[in-house]
Amino acid sequence: MTDAVEPIPSVESVTGTGIPIRGDDIDTDQILPSRFMKVVTFEGLGEFSFFDKRFDRDDNPKDHPMNEDRFRDASVMVVNGNFGCGSSREHAPQALLRWGIDAIIGESFAEIFSGNCLALGIPTVTADAKTIDHLQEWVKGHPREEITVDVADRTVSYGEHTATVTVDDVQHEALVDGTWDMTALLRSDSDAIERTVAQLPYVPQR
């Protein structure tokens, strides 16, 4: 009998303060420069998020939202179009997760980036350009006020505003039903896996 496995938490909604990251086509190399990928685990990657956008060659801070104290504890990132394009490196969403990001709202996302976020339980929901611009401006003026990303209802609420957002059907089902963590799902079905392996003639039996 295998050890009990903790159930995968559903992600029906995420609430937290926001941080605006403006610009289209922000690729994964901007999110996490490749030189920081030489690690055994993903731990500690958060401090290198957007590193080259945040610091110059002498490690002096640049003007960037992630360097501002008012956004330091933000967990909802608001971005523009084609966010996470470029390489498929999973280190990029891993770094954002470890910086503290629990949800991302944007105009559009690169498909692989969005899939890598889903594997971490990070919703990537989309809205039209006008809604995103309004939300980014609101976050800039209200850095301490919370945003609620309601994945189940496909809405984003902030201040007195509620906007409809798009959540991919596959992502919606996986997050709301708590089936987004494939590794945990495999672990939870380890008995069935072992039974199947025992029936395979080409696998040595213990």
C-alpha cells in the first residue's frame, strides 16, 4: 500500500495585489535570462525574475515595477500581448512563481508558456486591450488594493469594477477540478501504475 497523497488543490480564484508589466512580446529570456538556468532545482530563481530589465551591468537598480516597494508583495501580474513568447523554458514561470506571482492577466500568452504556468497552478487569463490598459492604470494608482481573478466564473474584479475574462476550457477544468498537477496525479494513482507495470512482459519484476 502506498503512502497517502495530499489532494491537488483546486484553483477557483486568486486574490492579491497587482503589478503592471507593460510591453508586447516579452519573451522568456526577458522574464528569466538564460545564465540563471544553471541550477539543479528551481529554488531561488525568484530573485532573478526580469533581472536584466531590473538591473544594469553593475547591478544598479533600473526603473522597473518589480524594484518598487509598493509592488513588492504583489501576486497578480497584469501584462500585454504575447507574453512568455520565445523559448519554451519552464524556468520562466518557475521564477515568477517564486517571486510571488499566483495569477497573470494579459491580452494574450504564448501557448507553451501558458501550459507551463498551468502545470504550476498559475492561471493565465486574457482580456481585451482596453480592459488590460484600464487594469494596469488602476493597479498603478491602487498598488495596495486587491484584485480577484475568479477562474471559475471567468471574471476579474478590482475596486468597483468587474470584467469578463477568457479562460481556456482545458485550463478552466484543470484548475477548478484540481487536476492541474500531472505529477501529483501520477503519484495518487501509483497503485494502478504498479499493477499495469506488473502485467508488462518486458519490464523486470521485483
